[in-house]
Amino acid sequence: MQAGSLGRTGVLIFALMPRAIRVVLLGCSVLSLAGCSARTPVARRRETRSARFTVPPAAAVITQASVVAFWLASTDSIPERSRLAMRDGFRRSNAMIAKYLSDTDIQLVATVSDTVVIQLPNGVRRIVQLSGLDFPYGYVLIDPGYAEEFHTGLPDDDDLRDALDAYFGLESDTPGPRHRIALSSAPRAWAVGR
């Protein structure tokens, strides 16, 4: 069989096909050629987990060792007489802490915001949420780079002094082991931004 007769047969078969089949074959061949063409890849935006955030206006930003005294708006659900008594006790407790910390470099920060932002020395920020704790008032002991310690409600003054001594190592010659915050080896974009 000669090459020329095969060519005529192919043309003959194509001519005998119904028109709809020819359109479908032609469309498939055009699509396959278009799909195989070289294209530049579309630049996709990389998803990040909280790469940047906006600090709430009333949030306390902590950069050094601190005791955060918080009194949240949800205390409004406590009956007024009890709330006033608790607020007086809380203020006395704050005054005791301020006097106790007066000769240290630990600051006392009072806030009514439910958000505290801790800024580490390298600029990375972490958020601590105070809402949802068992009491809407209390204290958070913070030393940037270490785990926070929460004391909700009105602890006894002696218990609070003991907690301050243990957390910040104020009274002991050999402080106990501190619990450092583990730094992630994840890409920089995953850390909470500045």
C-alpha cells in the first residue's frame, strides 16, 4: 500500500463523518494544544497564620517583667454590693503589690482590657486573652520569654507575695527552674508580627 492511498483514505473517512463528530474532534484537538502551551505560572499569595495583627487600643503592651492587674467589664454581672466590696479589696491588693515591688524593676500594670500583648526582645509579639478565665479580675505574672502565671479572683496577700517570690525569684538565693516559651522553627511569617 502506498502512502498516497492512505492519505486519500483518511480524507475520505473525514469527509464521510457527520458534521457534529468533526466539530467535536476539532474542538478537542484545539483544547489539547491550548492546554499544552507554555504559560507563566500565576503568582499565588502565600497563606500565613496571623502574620500581622493590630493591637487593640486599650491593650497593655508588656516589654519587661510585670504584674498585670486586670478588672474586666464582665464584672458588671456581679451584684453591685459584692462588686463594690471586691473592687475595694482588689485596690488594697494592688496597693500591697505596688509597695512590695517598689524596690524591684518589676512594674505593676493595671488594665480593663481583655487583651495583653507581650513583646519579646526580638520584636515578636504574643497575645494573652484574659476573657474566659474563672474570675473576671485578678493578676497575671509576666516575664517576656517565659510562661505566664495567672491568679484570678482575690488571692490572700501572703499567697500573692509567695507567688511573686516564686515566679520572679525575689526572695530566694536559688530560684527554681523557669519555664521558657518554646520558639518555633516555623518560617518567620508564622510568628506574630511587629
